[in-house]
Amino acid sequence: MSEFGPGWPAAVPVQVHGMDADPIFVGEGDIDAARALVEEADDAELFLYPGDQHYFADSSLPSFDPDAAALLTQRVLAFLSR
């Protein structure tokens, strides 16, 4: 987080969603940054879905995972309605 500023803004909640075997999210270290963000932020959640796709929520792509996308959508809508 220090790369972009002093830290995550205290009053801003955040969610991070990714697949647990995604070679980009996991393999390139984004998951470590997400875990650090969740540790640092006052209101943060990290959601990991089983699978290895990066664009799993885009129904126009072959990587689409309907079950993971539905759960992601449910979680985001609940987050936005808080």
C-alpha cells in the first residue's frame, strides 16, 4: 500500500475477489498485496474462489465460472447495500 500513499483510507471499505490458483492473482503476488490490505484496512475482506481463472466473472469469456461469479455478485451487492 505504501507505493500509492500512506495506507488505505480508514473510512473506505474494500473487498478483493480472486481465484485461489489464478496464475496472475496468486502467481504474480497480488494475493500477498490483498492479504496485506486486509490486515491494514479497518473494513476489508478477501474472498478466494476455487479455480485458476483470472476473468472468471465475465460471462462472455471461456474462463467464466457461473458459480463463482454468482457468489461474487451476491457479495458485492451485499457490500454495496451496507
